[in-house]
Amino acid sequence: MKTHPLPGRSRTRSSPPFALAALRQMESRIFDRANAMTRDEFLALAPFAPMFAKTYHTAAMRVATELIPDLGTLAKASSIKPADMPFARGIHRSYWFAAHAILLSTMGEPGALDTAAESLAKMGMTVTGSISFFGGLSHLYRAAWTAAQIGEPLIASYEAHLRSGRDINFVLDDVAALGAIAVRHERLRPRIVGLLKAAAEALGDDDLTKPVRVIIEIMAGVISAPDDAATRAMEYARLVYTARSSHLPEGDEHRFAEPEKVPEALAKTALFTYDGDLFNQAEFKVMGMQAIPLVARAKAEDFYFERDVARKLLADWHPDDTLEIVRRQREAGHLGGLTVKSDAKPGRNEPCHCGSGKKYKKCHGA
């Protein structure tokens, strides 16, 4: 199996050599850090983002498009073989590269991505759809934040894509993006609420489209009362942080046993970096919509922990991290039609589905 390559190699001939060298170095840094990138590392990249905004977007979309076939090579794997470790780790790095690059892509001059948006719209795509299609809550938030920064020029493409979709996993990005635009740009709220309601009505009343209608209705409510939604999302965010810091020793300054004592900044970043299974767990679909006001009003650096917190809460890569990305896509039916029900369990004497190598009865079935 091949070693996964460093993504994002688009260049312009007009770029001077020193700029290309700087971009290559930055891409390598983003790729290597994966989910462990810290706030200071992200902020160190931000000043250069305006120069390479289009390139970052191209790289993010390219990685997102190419990653699904790569995930397909592991569709039936219950564990990662030693020889495939570099490839599996590369998948995980590429997954997070796309998340970082889509944020950096919006830091150019206003209108920098308008041409890209128009070209993608002609192909029935949006500027963020490929990022959200990974099925991770953290990626949905970054995609929605990106849409909010660009704003009104994207509304038509998201509306068209939403009207053409009947599968909830394909329209979550549209609904979240439109919601984020509406929250960040108050004057656009009536227009977006109106088009969401029209899209829901156009779907009809059949059971197949009911999940899509429910999500659209939730978002319409969020846009109408964003502060209330933000309060509910912050309560959830504090619970997320409490759970993620529970392994820290008592007395550690970053461990909070009581959710209400978690500082808002820490709770927000804990939620933004929580990679919940958006495709297969209804809880995360609902919370994904409820948290959009927090996302739309955030700063780019809010998606990253400070270095001292990151070292405590963000674990090093493990093969299970890649297998989780694969499982998410497989159970959603996106890998060659191979679908496994999320509640399916192996036999007690079969290998555990987590890839630990242990029998199910001595691992997750204990």
C-alpha cells in the first residue's frame, strides 16, 4: 500500500521562488501537526494566508476529494497492518490538513474565493461541501465558519445544492453554512429563513425526506433565536470539556469536575475540536445546528487550544483514529456501497471492531 503523500501542490508560475518555498514549508507544517495544531502555531501561519488563500482552498478541496478513495482501501479493515501504518497516518493528517486549510483560505482579500465559488456552483458543488462530507462535527464547524466569512455571495449556491439534495448527509453542510451566514450577517436572516422554509416545503411529506426537513426546521429556529441556541450549545460545550479533561489529575488547573466552572473560551474550543460522528449519530446532527451561532461569531483561533492545554487534551495519533474516519464513511454507505449498521456487533470470540487485536469479549464486549 502506498505512503500517503503530502497534499496541496497547486502553484502559479508568477509566484516567486521564495514564496513557493515558504508555501511548501507551511503546507508541511500543517500536514504534520494534524489534529494537534495549537493556537500559536495557527496564528504563526495566519499572516501568510492572504498570499496563498486560493491555494489553500484548492489544496483543501483536492485533499477532500482524493481522500474518499483512499478511505475505501481500508473499508473492510478491522485493524491496521504494520506495513500500512504510514498510509493510515497520512490519511489522518490529510483529514486534518483539509480542516486547517479551509480556515486559512478565507483570510485573503474579500472576494478572493468568488471565482472558485462560481466554478464549483456550475458543477453542482459548494466551496465547503467536500470538507463537511468527511462526516466529522469539527469539520462541519470549520466549513460553516468559512461560509460565514464569505457571506452573501455563497447563498445562491447553497440554496441550489440544498434543493437538489434528499439525503441528510449531503445537505448538512448547506444548512449549517446558510445558518452561519444568517447569524453573522443579520440583514440576511429573513431571506435565509425564507429560503430554508421553502426548501423544506418542496421536499414534501414522505418519510425519506423527513430527517432533512427536521434539520432545516431546527436551523430556521436557531436563526430566529441565535442567542438561545448559543446558550444551549455552550452548556453542551462545557460538558464536552469536562469529559475531555477528566483524565487529568485532580488539582490540575485545566481539569474541571463541574461543567459550570469551565471557562467559556475553553468550552468553545473543546466543542470545535470534538470530532463527533455527524453522519451516524442524531445527537451530533442536532448539536451541529444548535452550535452554529457560536461558530459564526468565533474567531479563527478559537478553533485551537493554547499550547499547554493542547498537550494535555489532544492525544497522539493512534491507528484507531484513522479507522474511526473509515467506519464513519462506511456506515454512512459512502465507501463502494459497503454499509454496516452502526449497531452491528462482532461475535464474542471474533476480533473487536476497534482494531485492538483483542477478542470482542475481552475488549468492547467485556
